[in-house]
Amino acid sequence: MGKTFDFSVNGKAVSVSLDNEDTPLLDVLRNELGLMGTRFGCGLEQCGCCMVLIDGNPEKSCGKAVSTVAGKAVLTIEGLEQNGELHPLQEAMRDSHSFQCGFCTPGFLMTALSLLEENREM
């Protein structure tokens, strides 16, 4: 029998039942919740393609067990867009043509958002 993990993703409460509490958060986001913006790159927490914010802190989701996010708030790249409007960071990347292939863009955006939030007063 699986164990249930409750947390929020992009401001919405989710509940996921899994047999393995060590299942990577990345796998849950992509395979259970259908959020394909967070990418698998190296699987070693090195490249950042899988970056999400957990309670506002940047975390690589490929090595983060889903059990560690129970009761926490996860923000993925999909959560940046609000009411059909891109986040200013997304607009800036679009306007400066800085996406290149786009594979690691979620990692760049989520890390930049965390840095800006951390340094709001500057």
C-alpha cells in the first residue's frame, strides 16, 4: 500500500500516493502531475534543468525525495505565468532572445527568481 504526500504545487494543493517515498520530486512533477516544464538533465543535481523553488528556496528536484516536500510549497516554471501573463523574468528572456534551445531555461528562471526575491531591497 502506498503512502500519501500532501504539498502544494504552483499554489494548488496536491496529494500524491506512491509506493516509494524516495521517488524523486522531478518524477512526481512530470509523471504524476503532468508538469513537463521541469526537465531531467544529469540526474546528479549538477546541471539545474530540474530546478524548482521549495518554500522559496531553489532546489534541484531530481535528487529531492518527494517525502521531503510534504507540507511545503513547490513552485515550478509553469507557476510563473499568472492569468495568461508571463512573469517579468520570462518576458525579459523572451525580449532579449536568450532562450537558445530552451532546455535549461526553467533552471535559469527559477534560480533568477529566487535571487531576486532574496534581494528585494536592493
